[in-house]
Amino acid sequence: MSDNKPGLLSRLKNSISSTLTSAVDAVSDPGQEVALLLDDLATQIQSAEKDLHQAVVDRKMMERKVEGFAKDEAEWGKRAEQALRLDSEDLARQALRRKAEISIQLSETRIALAEQGRLVESMQVHVATSKQKLKMLNLRRGTLMAQARAAKRGVAPGQLGDGGTLSRMEAIENHIASLEALNEAHAELSPEVQDAEIDAKLAELEGDTRVDDELAALKARMKAQQALPSGSSDS
């Protein structure tokens, strides 16, 4: 009678172990993990499309700002000329100072617009590429799930069920990482943009000296126009 006890305990232990193993396998189904990963990638792409839409909107807003600053710059130049006609050099100087401030804003906004344009183009390429690859992966969703389950059962590379599952999983993860990297695409400026920023700062440092030069040039131009014989026109 006592000889049967170890056998009974052993069978009970094996039964519990088998139940626990089945439960773990059910929770960590590699095929389901592949499906969830593909669904997560689809969600990432949808989020990237929303970011792309906002980036396009931001670009359009910058374009309007450039147009507005260019218009204001020309308007303040006209006001400076009008002030000189009224023999008010102080008002002309103030107008040219305001024009210089707007010129700096115009330059900075053009730099930002160029960078935004490059960001939009990069995002468009990444989103389009990711959507195409996700479409191809979804066509093979069932096969990938089966291959992932076979890999968990210990199928060796080159045998039935392997089919490069790990490499495909790495590719999916790389696509997700590339989408996340889009948020950092604008963090680094190109050398050309950096040079343009330096030029803008130097122009700002020039301050009133540049205004004085422009005022003198405006005076000379208006004086030359007044010296023209009556009936003659500007060339």
C-alpha cells in the first residue's frame, strides 16, 4: 500500500506541472505576440500620420508668416521714405529700425520653413514606406504567427517553420524605431541652416549701424531723384 504513495504523488506533481506549463503557454503564445506586434505597428503608423498632418499644417502657417513679414518689411521701407519726404529724419530712423527687426524675423522664419519642409518630406517617405511594409506583413500574418509558434517549439533554423521569423521580427521593431525617430528628426540642423542662423545673429548685432547706412542710402537715392530734370523718368 505504501509503495503506491510515491507513484500517486509523482503523478499529482506531474499533473500540476503540466497544467502550469499549459497556462504559461496560453499566456505567452508567440503567434499572438506577433499579431499584437503587427497591430501595435499599425497604431504607430496611424499616430505618425497624425504627426505628419500637423507638420504640414505647421509648414503652411510658416509660409503665411513669411509672406506677412515680407509685406511688412516692404511697408516699413515705404514709411521711412515717406518720413524723409516730410523732413522727419527721426521718424525715418524709427521706421528703418522697425524694418530691420522685421527683416531678422523674416530671415529666421525662412530658416524654420526650410527645416520644416525637409521634416515633412522625411516623414512622408517614412510613413509611406512603413505602410507598404505593414501591408506586406499583414498578408503573411498567419504564416508569421505559425512560424513564431514553431520557433518556440524548438524548430532549428533551416527546418520547417523557421523561415526567418526572427529577422522579420527585427525588421518590424526597426520600423517602429524609425517612426519614433521621426520626432527627433528636427533636433539637428544642417550646416547651411546653422550658417544662416549665424548670419541672422550678426545682422541683429549690427543694429543702428545698419539703419544709419540704409538711411544714408535712402537719402542719397531721394536726392538723386529730386535732381533729375523735369520730364525725365527713373530708369
